[in-house]
Amino acid sequence: MSTVGVKELKNRLTYYLRQAKNGEEVIVTERDTPIALIQRIEAVTEPVSLEARLAKAAAEGFITLPTRKLRSRVQRVAAKGRTSLAQTIIKDREDRF
């Protein structure tokens, strides 16, 4: 485990990220007061935010994060009758192309 000030972290960010990648924890301080912890994402036990949970799942290989922004508008498909959702999606795709 190493401790680094904000200014030093800014100047040598790659070095400290490499340390975290290799499994070492890096404590970031501001005026000798710890403010953050940099560690491997796999080491986090319970991520709080949605973004952190998604990043952890991606790091563990459960999901692949999108490489581009998601669409803001999603077109709704109306399911009619007794057809399954899968059949409705296939029919909708056939109608589009």
C-alpha cells in the first residue's frame, strides 16, 4: 500500500494506476488527509453506484460495456394476440427490412 498526494498523483498518474492494476492499494491524500482509495476494481466488495457495479461486472467478464452512447429514444413494440415476445420481435424486424 502506498500513499500519494493529489499533486504527485496528477504528475505520475500512470505509475500509480499501474500499481493499482498490479494489486496494490494507493491512498490519495489532500493536505495529509486521506480522501480516496485507488485499487483494482475486482477488489471492491460492494460497489455503490450503478456505474461502479457495471464496471465491476465488466472487469469480472460477466458483461461487455457498450462502446458508444445508447440511443435516447427507444421505439416501443406493441405485442398483440397470443404470440410470444420473441415472435413479435422477429416479426417487427422482418417488417423493418
